[in-house]
Amino acid sequence: MSVTYERFALAVSLLPRLSHARSVILCTRMGTKVVPPRVTQASPPADTTTRMICDLSIPDRFDNVVETYIAYRTRYAPELLDWLLAETRTGTAAHVLDLGCGPGFIANALGPRVARVTGVDPSMSMIAAARAEAPKNVTYHEGSSENLSIVKGPIDLVTMGRSFHWMDRPATLENLNKRVAEHGALAILHDKPIKAPENLWWWTAQEVGKAHARPDPTSLHRMSDAWEPHETVLHASAFSELRRISVLSRHTWTFDSLLGHFLSRSGSTPEVIGADGIAAFEGALKEALLPFVEGPWETLNDHVALIARRPARP
Ligand SMILES: C[S@@+](CC[C@H](N)C(=O)[O-])C[C@H]1O[C@@H](n2cnc3c(N)ncnc32)[C@H](O)[C@@H]1O
């Protein structure tokens, strides 16, 4: 871990000198020696809560935000996807399952790189948007982590982009253990601006966003100290061999795209916060950003794939 942290700090300190480079690549390994396995009882109750809430509301949480999601959410760095395929030895003959595919950012990008991709999501509007952009070898199904019988054939790689936290994680991992090929892998992807002075304006905007959002109980639970990180949930599963790869890349934001990004989040969709909530957020955001230089602004984002495999047999 310390090696990685030093590399990270070094990479960040070098960034001003790398103005010509769009991204810097970082890698962390988390073998069993580095992260001791924590077989804990805390995880099942946590995910029982998630399961109860998901059972009630999986299908419509993202249904009304498809357009905003597509317009304002960042795409994963292509270098991260390439590295993920190389790292997991996912070749051109592979079948990838993109679970919680949303509008298909990952599935459609991976299509040209593998034999076939199956995208699964409970939201029909997300699936419709994903299909509209799909290469021929990418197929989409309405479904969820709770029933994977819809997915045909063995799976070499499962990607879950910003979606694993919505699932009953232990149950999902058990399901995937039955379906993923012996050599196969899981990858949990997300991206986030790093904590750095140059991103201070973003984190200031996030505080304003938090104050104006109305997160549901699942999200509140996730923000609490009781939330088990993905790493420990994976460590207690069949996919306990973990490795993290990461790519830094810059993103440009305007005031409108910041606003759109906020409205694409489940706790602050227009439906959840209403017109008054949007107006209040807009006003507070303008005020909070006054001390910073005028937009457009940039963020330096960490695009991360947490890769999980079964341990190699001795
Ligand atoms: C934030 S979006 C992520 C979309 C896309 N993967 C990305 O990386 O941008 C989360 C997606 O997870 C889906 N989702 C929620 N619960 C799920 C479950 N139990 N199984 C599969 N997908 C689920 C939602 O419908 C939504 O489309």
C-alpha cells in the first residue's frame, strides 16, 4: 500500500510538469498479504438493508434521469478499459457481462474489444438508451443482479460501473461465483476527483450538493460508518484476490454541467428535490463558487477499477 501511496504522491507532484499528458497511470496490488482478510458478520446486515430497499425501488431509481446521466456523467478513461482487459487477460474471444450497465458507457466501449458483451440493468429507459448506441455484438436485457439466468453462456469478465453499491453485494457475488469462468474476474469501476488543492472548488461544490440532496436510506447507509467497503465484502467472498488499477484524467466543467451532474444523482434528481430545490441549489452553488476563478473549471479525476479474482489454486 505504501509503495502505491508514494507513487500516487509522486504522480500528483509531477502533474504540473506533465501538462502535455492527458493521464497518469497508477497501480495498486492488494494481495492477501497486504489486506488481511476480514471475515466479518457486519456485512450481511448492511446488505440486508440494501436488499430490502432495492427490492422496492430498483427499477425506477434511475428511470427519470437517463438524459441528464448521459449528458453530464463522466465516461471512463479508455486507457483504464484497455488496462483492465490486459490485466485480466480478457482477450478478443471473451464474453463480458456489464452488470448495472445503465446507458452502456462500459458495455458499448468494450464491444469492439471483445467477442460479445451482455448488458443487464433493471431500468428499461437506461437499457433503451444503451441499445441506441450499441455495437452489433453488445446485447442488453432488463434484469438485475438478483437473477442472472437471462445471461447466456460462461462469463469471462464482469464489469460493474458505479452500480455494485446498489446491489445486495454478498448475494450478487454468490450468483456471480456460479456463472463466472474459472479464470474469470470481476471489476468494479468508478471515477472521482482526487483530494487536491486544484480540485478544491469541486469539493466545495460537493458540500453544497450534499446540503441540498435528499438521499434515500440506502445512500445514507452507504455514507455512514456502518458501510462495509467493497474491498472487505469482496475479501470475504470467493473473489478475494484484489488488485486496483487507476488512471488519472482531466475533465472540464461548466456551471450547467455541474448542475446537470448534481441532478443526475439519485438523491438529487429533479423528481426528488423539485423545482424549489433546484433553484436553491443553483443559488447556493453560485455563491459558493465566487471565491474561485470563473468557470469553466477542470477536475483531475481518478478512474479506478477494483479487480477481484478467485485465489489461484496451490
Ligand atoms: C449510477 S448507474 C451506473 C451506470 C453505468 N454502469 C455507469 O458506470 O455509468 C447505476 C445503475 O445500476 C443499476 N442497478 C441498480 N440496482 C441494480 C441491481 N440490483 N442489479 C443490476 N443493476 C442495478 C441502476 O438501474 C443504474 O442504471
